[in-house]
Amino acid sequence: MNHWIIAPVVLPALLAPLLAFVMRHDIVLARVASMTGAVLLAGIAIGLAMLEAGGGTQVYFLGDWPAPLGIVLVLDRLSAVMLLLTALLSLVVLWHAIATGWDNRGRHFHALFQFQLMGINGAFLTGDAFNLFVFFEVLLIASYGLMIHSGGRARMRAGLQYVVMNLAGSTLFLFALGTLYATTGTLNIADLAVAVREMSPDDVALVRVAAVLLLVVFAIKAALFPVQFWLPGTYANAPAPVAALFAIMTKVGAYSIIRIYTIVFGPDVVATQGVVADWVMHAAVITVIAGAFGVLGAKKLMPMLAFAVVGSMGTLMLAVAAFTPYAMSTALYYLLHSTFSAAALFLLADLVVTQRGNDALTAQRLIAQNGLLAALFFAAAIGMTGMPPLSGFLGKLMVMDGVRDQSWMALAWAVILLGSLVTIVGFARAGSVIFWKSTAHTVGEGAMPSKATPLQIVPTMLALGLLAALSLFAGPVAGYLKETAAQLFDSSEYINAVLAPTKEDLK
């Protein structure tokens, strides 16, 4: 077994308690340790992605117990891509949090940050549905702590809504897992795939109930209609670097849908045929519309960005709803793009709000670095709205191409194009108010706000640079993701890798 597979979970899990109990009174030491951990995690993620470039599915058997008796972690192309995405995002966000001092505005930021990474990486690697639930709970606890970091009444109120919604999702998750275990006798993902396909017609109804319950749970995480309402308030009130990190949180829900509904409840499974794809498609259409009009109607910058995230999730899930290898590869490309574009916008918004003093979309005093921040906002808005030359344009073209063979192609294209137009208008309105109309407001001598330092601006530029890299290397990235999707839909490879080894083989 390759022990590096468990490293993305173990590294932050070991570092978090050290930060919480040993380094909590020394912010400099905590920053060094946390950043060192993030750099090491990025190195490990790059190594695992390179390892998976050759194909194959690798399994880590905890305690050398074979599946389905023991706990397994599974590394394939999809999990490797998600690990690398998380590692790069965490580096950018952590840099911003340290440079702006956000990490020192409350207690245990770095410990919670590491616990968050542990939960995210564990969710991407686990080969067991129950442990997916466990890592979801780790995410919930850590994300709630980060959500209310530095306090405030509005933040506490939004955090409460966030927790209540996710606890409801956790309850449904347990109901679904209980139903699955009662009907199949297992919760190992590979073993579930075998059991569901061999199930008698009498038990199909219960499996369908469990599949729908799981879909609702994952839809909550992915902010899909009709359970997307928690996201705008949560992201808008969270500290900006936390909101940037949360860009990967919705992708955990999307990843879970992709993983479970291709391997366990694939297109060939009778119990869920015509149910999952249809529901996801309709929910995605409404999510795109809700996000676009939310952007247009927002009166503050942070809620506007939160609604943009909602709309981007709808676009992503439209490609997922096709449940074909090519469409899934386009969904994965757009997933990478939307994560970095959302992070760039939230990090930039933090710089803008710091200089303006608030995030109201009204003409106010001129900010200190109006030209620079306006240029960065223009680039980030281009990325989020899907205009050339950044990866958002390519991503939306790929998504539209990915669903061209579907009966609902015309609806999907119309929603994507009109949603993009409405989103462009919303961002244009916000940019003109913040950076153009504000130039007419003069300030007295000494009233000019302080400038952001280069170290504070670099993380935003890095996030934008990653968008540019996705455009420049779109061919190789798309090729890797095409192979990733092909591997994902070849469930036999995953199942054999997990279930074939015996106790004697592991020895």
C-alpha cells in the first residue's frame, strides 16, 4: 500500500491539535506551522496527482483489513484532482488570512482551518458512505467555528442558520444510510455498487428512497434549489478568507453526487433510472436563474458574490445532470474554474471593503487603490461571468457542448446564456458604482484610506493567475479530466480495486 494516500488526512489532523493547544498563544509560530502544513499538503497533492496520471485506482486499507470489513481510502483521478484543488486553494486563502490579519481577529483560526482541510480531504478520499458522513460532520464543526470567527451579531445569526440547515441534512444522511444498510448490509461504496445491482425487485423501492434522501443531503451541501437559501447569508457574513475557502465546500456536495451516482446509483441501475438525472437537471436550471437574479438585485457586494456562487453551482450541475463521460469532464473543468473565480472575488472584496469601510453598492469616497482594485475586479468578474479570455468562457462553452445530446439541450443553453447576461449586468452595475461613480466623491486631506500591501494583493492575483493557467493549458487539463471522467464511469475498475484484495493479499 502507498502510505502517502492517507497523508492528506493525517497531516492536518495532527497539526490541528498542536495549533490549538501548543501554539495558540503565539500567533507567529501558529502562522509558520499552518503555512508549512499547507505547503506540505500542496506538495503531497501534486505528488498524488502525478501518481494518478498513469491511471489505475489505488486503495489504502486501514489496519490491513480488506473491504468491506475495514475502512478504506481510495485514490483515483477524481479524488486526486479534488485534493490538488483543495491544496492550492488553501495556500492562497491562508496567505490572505495571514497577510490581512484575519487569522488574529479570533481564537483558534489556524486549528479550525486545519480541521477543515482534514474533513475536506477525508470526504474526497473515503471509500465508505458512513465515513463520508463522518467527514461531513468534521466539516460542519470546523466550518461553523470559521464562520463565526471574530464574532458579530449578524455573523452569529447567519452561522446559526448554517448549522441548523446542515444538521437537518445530517439527520437525513443518517436516515439514508440506515435504509441502505438495512437493505444491502453494507456501506462500503464499492460493495454497495455490487449489492444494488444484485438486489431483488422487492427491495428496489427502499433503495430508491435512500438514493433520493442522499441526493437531498448532497444538494444541501451543493446549494441546489430548493435548499440553496442558506448559502447567500452564510457566505455574505463569513470573514472574507473563510468565504473564499468555502468555495470548495459546495464542491464537496457536487463531488458526492458525482461519486455516488456514477458508481453506486449509476445510469444502469434500475432503482434510480429517470429519477436522479431529471431532478438534478430541473434543480440546476432554477439554481442558475436564482443565482443570476440574486446578483442583479443585490444591494451589497458580499451577497452579490454569494449569489454568483449559487449561479455557478447551477451551471456546474447542469453538466453533471447529463451523466455522460464527456459531460462530466466538462463539469469537472467548470468545477475547477468556479472554485478559483469565487475565491478571487471574495479575497478581492475583502480588500475593497477594508478601504471603503462597508460593502454597500452605493457611490462613496474614493478608495486608495481605485485603479488597481478596479482592474482586478474587472478580471475576476470576467472569470465569474464567463467572458473571454479567462477559463469561465471556455468552461461554459464546454458545459454547453457537453449537454448538446440531451433532450433538454435548448433549455440548458438558454438558461446558461441568459443567466450569464444577467450576471454580467449585475457585475457591471457593481463595478461602475464602486470604482467609477465613487471617483466623483472627494475626500478631505488625510481621509484617504490606507493602501493594501503587496503581500495582501498577491493572493488575489494568484487566484486570477490560476484562472489564466486553466485557459492557457485548457487542452492538457481537459484531456486529464476526460480520462478522469472515463475512469469514473468504469465502475468495475473501482470495485475490483477495493474488493479484490483479501486479508492474505494485504499481508
